[in-house]
Amino acid sequence: MSQTLPCEAVPTHPDFRRLESIAGAKVDLRYASPCNFVGRDLYSPLDCAWLHRHAAAALETSIAWLRERRPELGVLILDALRPQRVQEELWAALAGTDLQMYLAEPSRGSIHSFGMALDITLTDAEGTELDMGTPFDDLTELSHPAKETQFLASGDINAGQVANRALLRGAMAAGGFQGINTEWWHFDCGDRLAVRRDFARVL
């Protein structure tokens, strides 16, 4: 297992940056509110408004890419650092259901717990979230980027929604982030194996 760091030590640790320090990013941490699939605040009293400095710098590159191409749009961070203790709570909440496929098994560790993953979306000039075909944390196949072609053909999602997702992926890829097949909103910064090996897991 990688080195570990208590969540309470993150604010004074040099490897982490506060989300508010990332110019051009707005923040609405959904796990610090009832607006998530569990339906309650999972973060308080923990302060989870942080990213590893490498991921923060990568996001700045993504924001610059987006600003150059679509200056009227912005990014909204929905989740960033997610401590291991919260990952364990989420895993337990989905125990015995097929929905556990949407979570990293706690012993392996979520890349969120290293401050190297983001849940993120795009907003228009008024700050309204762009239509991605499903809300954040919609744990159905409609949220799967891998199945967009299928659902576009069936009419379950439309071309505008797919274009919005593609724009988000393009911006995140410009910063070096990789998406996953099952959640349009989730992006990892760096190779997962390397992150788990070389970075501190926040407990």
C-alpha cells in the first residue's frame, strides 16, 4: 500500500492545492451536500475542497484549452479529493447491489483518495450546467461514454448531449486526464497504477 496522509493534514501539506486557487473553476462538491446518490452529506466536517498539485495544474491546462475554444463556457467541479474513509462509506452504501461496479473497491483505493481524480462538468455563461444526457451520479448505462453510440442511435440521448460530453472529454484530455467507460463526469489524472504506487492516499 502507498503512503498515507490523514485528511486533517491536507490543508498544511505542500502537495495539495485548494480548489478555489484554480482560476476559472467553480466548485459545488456534491458529496458535501444531499445532492448525490446516497442523499446525504458525506464530507462534513472534513474539508475536501482540495486536489493534488499535479491534478490542479493539469486542470488549469484544461481550462485554458476550453477558454481558447469556447470562452463563454466554464467548468464546475463536482468532486475532487475523496478521503478513503468516505470511499469505504460509499462502498458500504452499495453493498449487495450491482451498483458497486461504479466504485473502486476500498482496499485498492479510488484515485479520488489521492487527490488525482475529478468529477466535473461544463457550464454556460450564466453558470448553468450543460445538458449531458443524465445528471451527475446517475448510475445507469445512459451515463456510460462507452455506450453513447448505442443510445444516440436509439434516441435515448441526443447529438447535442453527446457533443457536450465530447467537448468535456476534449478539454480534460488537453490537461492529460483520462475518462472512464461508465461515468461521463469522472476523469483521472495520470496512470492509476502509478498514482496508487507513488502518491499518498488520504485517509
